Amino acid sequence: MPSAASTPLLRITDLEVSYHGTPVLHGIDLTVAEGERVALVGESGSGKSTTAAAVIDLLPAGGAVTRGRIEYRGDDVTHADDKRMRRLRGRQVGLVPQDPMSNLNPATRVGKQIAETLVAHGVASGREARKRAVELMGEAGIPDADKRSKQYPHEFSGGMRQRVLIAIALACEPDLLVADEPTSALDVTVQRRILDHLETLRSRRGTSMLLVTHDLGLAADRADRVVVMQHGRIVEDGPAHELLRDPQHEYTRRLVAAAPSVSTATRTGAVATSDEDPQQDKGLEPILVAEHLTKEYSVRGRRERLTAVDDVSFAVRAGTTTAVVGESGSGKTTVARMVLGLETPTSGEVRVAGEHVATAKGAQRRAIRRAMQPVFQDPYASLNPMFTVEHIVDEPLRVFDVGDRRSRRARVAELLDHVALPRDLAQRHPNELSGGQRQRVAIARALALDPRLVVCDEAVSALDVLVQDQILTLLGDLQRDLGLSYLFITHDLAVVRLVAHDVLVMQQGKVVEAGTVDDVFERPGSDYTRELLAAIPGADVFT
Amino acid sequence: MATYLLNRLWQSLATLFLASVVVFVGVRALPGDPALALAGEEADPATLAAVRADLGLDQPLVAQYGAFVKNLLQGDLGTSIATGVPVTDLIATTLPVTLWLSLYAVTIAIVVGIGAGVAAAVHRGRWPEWFANGFTLVGLSVPSFWLGILAILYLAVGLRWFPASGYVAVSEEPLRGLYYLTLPAVVLGTALAAVVMRQTRSSMLDTLSADYVRTARAKGLRNRHVLTRFALRNSLIVVVTIIGLQLGGLVSGAVVTERIFGLPGFGKLTLDSVFTRDYPVIQAVVIITTFAYIVINLAIDLLYSLINPRIRVGGSTR
């Protein structure tokens, strides 16, 4: 328990929040002391964001506090009137929201959006507010702040927008900062820079922070105390490092074990080493060969062409996993699309089982398509909501005229077994399934035609840690049982270590480093790789 | 910006040219003969031929078109076959009536539509929303001629609040002029108001649940400020587009409304000229309507880029 002096800054007692009469938070007790950083950790649906939203009375429509108290400096604000709430919001409690792309008003200049807060709370007005807004942008680490304050949000990158949101949150120097997944939409290196900067600003002012995150590593790095939530209840609460090193509650233990950053440190290359040196398997030629792949796009209104992928070569050996790692804009997804034949390379070639993807025609092309199947990032978007699970998994079989109705039905059942889904799910629609179940359906569909290569494009990025861990284990099992090869596209280095044998690090369309996972992780050759590795949250806590 | 305008101007000219060809050919493809209408059913072939030659209708189509364009460029729209009055004079007397009527109707539609739309979105699930939804249903499904007849029957004849017909030039007597135009404008504006309301309501509901509106609240801004500067401003981007698309329909609506209320407007002129096969008038009316469409669309596009900073014309943004 924290060394709360007399009255904590924020005290939540026995809080119950209901949506349309159904409780989703069941008696939350939480305090944040002056200057303390508390992390609320849990999976989606655990109630961590709801707790944060309740503090500033910004629950989504239909949500209401149905029991308990929220006190700010001993002042009960649970059902405070609008006037009291406005003083709390922005002035006493600053909010750093999750998604920098959607949290700024697209129709208003950025500087004005910061100044607005100052004006609303009477901190400054007119020219003074605008001047202060520029200073705040500078403090938040935005270069050329004077000029950029006159620009609109769409002229900023995600990282820069998040800095603007931080400037807004800190504008009136609040005592408490509520940060709801402040960097989960950003690349790891950007995330680290922003969190470092936020920490500098925060510690200078002695601001307290309630950090909501799904990332245990991040919580360990950035908080003094970690509070773990599950199903709307707090299951564990304690000093960050202690709690993550020695979790008491069973759920916390599972979370810690499943966190990739932890596994990176403890279960070095779990899947990779379980395979007994696969390259010696029959000395096969690689299933996938990409040679000197280049993709250029012409950009409207600009003369020079944009090179998305620049001279990329790699191979995926049969029965192994090659990971392509990079941040947004690195060209990794374009590589995946060229491999799948969804984009034609400007130059260079892709061969799958010896056949050229770009030039293959007719039956040959169908054979390549059959040998290679994709699994995409978002299982909510990549499954047709009108189809049943059976129809989705069955579709590739129908397209390729495999078997008759009865044999196809048997095959679907078999595939569902493979991905550990109960057979009676076959008649359901995707919206009746959880995220993890949907991704299993997507994998089952990919496996339907007995492909030799599966291209996973951020296939686990949208999933909660526990589910992510299950899917990664499943992919490993399938590789062992069926001899599958994976091209694994990801932004998450921690995941790479778990699943891959070889790794390719991409930056701005170029390969900056390639090699076996152990080599790249133990002896990174490029500065960029080192930066990426250092940016994995929580790595130092668990090593 | 300059390049953009120049481009649009060029496109507009092309549109005008196409419209003039279509109407020129289309009018002549219609059954009926203006010479016959002018000379009377009993006229002998020689008289008819003389009348035709007099009107220039005996020339080849291309020559007729050439003469039409040449006169058009000099601002001469010809002379009405039916009345013998110069077409420019006819238009000068009728167009203001329709312009005032349309402007009035659009103003009513925007004020009522946006107001009711915002109220419906903000008070979701309560009486303002039910009221607004009911209004939309009625506004969209009741045809304007019937609404016009009802308005005359109850508001003009029954309650005697408004005149049933007649017109006073707004430019001469503004208040009385607007008073005379009120019923027709309400009838003409109702359908547009319903469309605007529906659109405002749905885009307000979208923006009200947007993340940046929540963030605005988290800044401690006043509710009214959040509604107008954040939610409404962003909703208008969609609403303005819809209004632009709907304005064209106003012209055809004006034809019916003017007929019902006996207004000496552009719509009435259009209808009369079609009945009498008055080629020069039909041509002029269509060209002017096309021109109006083009100007309205350009205005909407410019307005659009004003509200939505992501679409600054001229491509100066990244």
C-alpha cells in the first residue's frame, strides 16, 4: 500500500459503474497519492478505462456511477454538478487520451486547441493564451512550435499529435494526469520518446498520474504502483517491480507469464528452439524466396517517386518462421502484399516453391495462391460478418473445388479441431465470437487448403496478451505438426523472439539488419535494432 | 487557388456548352411546332412556311445553333415566339421572383433543419427527437403541391394569416414582399428542411460520440462551446454537401410552388414556354438554370474547403 499522507489526491471507494443497469465495475477501491504514479493494468473489458473515465465523469452514453464515492483532495465529486466538474476537468485533472489520430478537432488549428483550455479555465486569454500554447507545444517536444501551432491536426504525425494532446493535458498544470493507453497507437521507439518526455514534464511538476495500460512491461517501467484488474474487480495491487516479479494472484501470474516482453527475457526463443534445427530437414530449398524486391509509388502532386520497399531480399526456409519487423512506414506490409501477389513489385521477384508469383498465369497462379495463405491483423474486419464460421472456413475449399459437400463439412470440423475451437461454433457468425476465437477462425480458413506458407500480417497485434499468447502457441503447434512455414510481419520485437527463427529488421523500406533471431537479439548490428530492442517496455524489469 | 478556379471555370464552360446543345436538339425533337401554334391550327401551308422562315426555323439545325450561340454571346437571348417580347426582358421580370423565393425557402430550411437536427441529436430519445423525426417523415413524404393546397386552405383562406396568392416585389416593399412570399417559401423549404434535419441529426450523433468531443469535455470546456465549435462545426461538413446537392431540386420545386401560389416567377415562365413550344425561351431558361447549378456547386465547393481544413483547394497542404 502507498504511503498516503493525510488525504490522498484521488480516492475511489467501493465504486460501481453500470451500463444500462448492468454493473461493469464491482466495488473498486483505489487511491492515488500526491506525486504517485499508479498503473491500472488489465485486458480489454477488465474495466480499467471505465474506472479512469468515471474519475472525470466522462463515461460513454448509458454508463453511470451507481454506487460508491470518488473524492478529489477529500472533496466528493461523485455526482458533482456541471460547474464543479468543469473545474475538475482540465484544471485539476488532465486527460491524455488513447488515440492521437481521433482526439483532436480536425477543423481547428492545433495552437487554438491548446489555448482553448487555458481560456476556459481563466488561466490566460487572447494573445497571452496563444503565446503560452506555443510554449507548451515547445515543452511537449514539438519543434518549430510557433509555425506548427497554426497548422491543423492532419498536418501532424501520430507521435506529434500525441505531444499536442500532452500539451493540452498539462496546459493548466493539473495535479493529476489520467493517461488512458497514451501510446498504444504509436510505434515503440516513438512511444518511448514520448513517455520519457512525459515523465520529465511530470516529475518536474510533481504531477500524480493514473496510467491505464494493457502492457505490463509499460506499467513496470512507468509506474510506482500497479493495480491489476479483471472483470471489473481489482485482483492485485502493489509496488510495480515487486508485483511483476512475484505476482500473488493467479490471474496476474498468467498475465506476467504471457507478456511477450517477459517471455523475451525468460523463455528465450521458446518455439524456435523446440524445433530441432529445421534447416537440416532434408536440405529443402526455401519455400519462399524474395530477391531485390522494390516497390515505388508515384505520389500525386510530387515529381519524385516514393520508394516504399527498397531492394529487399530474404528467404523463408521450409518449416521455419521468418519475421519482418519494422515500425509504421517501414514497408513491411508492402513486402507482405508483394509476397501474396496483391501488389506487383516495381522490380525484383518473389518465388513461392520455385514459381514466380508476379508472372504466373492460370493454373500455375492458382497453385501458388493455394500454397500460400494470409492471416490478417484485425479479426473483426477480415471475416465477412454475413457468413457463418463454417461458410468462412469452407470458402477456400469451394473456390478450389475441393471435395464434395460432405467431405468439406468433415474438413471444416477437422480444421476447427486444429485451431482448438469447439465444432458447434461452425454455425455461428463472427460477431458472436471473441477476438481470439475470430483469429482462430481466420487461421482455420488459412489452413483449409493445406498451404505450405502462411503470411501473418500483424496477426496477433490486435489481441490481448493472454489471447496473443494462446494464438502464438497455436501457430507454434501447427508449425510442428504440419510443417508450416510462416512469414510473420510485426511491429513487436518481443513477439519475434517467441516465434521466429530468422528476422529481418526494416526501416524506411530498407533492410537494416537480417539474421537468426539469437544473433539479432544478442548481438544487434545496427543502431536502429538496438534502439528497437531498448524500446521494448519492461525489458529491464524482468532481466 | 487561382489554378483551381481557372480549372473550374473551364469545366463550367464545357458544361454550359453541352447543356446548350442538349436543350437545342431536345426542344426541336419535341412533338409540336411553334409556327403552328403561332399561325393557328387552320393556317395554310404557305402561311406556315412564311412564319417558319420569319422565325429562322427553315434553316439547317447547325446554322440555327450557330446563330443562337452568336446571339447568346452578345447577351441576346432572342425574342419570345409566343409573346414577341425580348427573352431578356421576360427573364429580368421573372428571375428575381424565383431568386427571392428560393433564398427565403433555403433560409427557412437551413434554420429549421439545422436547429431541429441539433436538438434531436442532443436530446436523443426524448421529445425533441421524436418531434424532429416526425417532421422529417412528413416533410419527405408529403408532396409539395398537396402541402401548398393545405396551406392555402387553412392558413390563407381559413385563418387569413397569409395571402393565398399574389406577389409584391421584395426590392420595392421588402416587408410586404416577404410576407407574400412566406407561405410559398415554407411549402418549398419543407422538404429541404427535412433532408437537412435528418442529415444534421445523424452527423451530430456521429461527432458527439467522437473522441475529440470527449477530449474537449475533458479540457473543461462549456457544454455549449463543445456543441458548437466541436460537434456542429464538424457535422456541417456533411450537411453543407447535402444542401448543395439538394439546391438543384429547389428549381423544379419552384416550378410547382409558383404554379400553386400564382407567382409570376421563373418556374411559371418555364412551364408556359414549354406549353407554347417557345423555343428561344425554353433555351434561355435551361441555360440559365444550368448556369445557376454551376454557380451553386462552385459556391458549395468553396464553402466546403472553408469549413473543412483538410480540403484546402489548390493543394497547398501536405
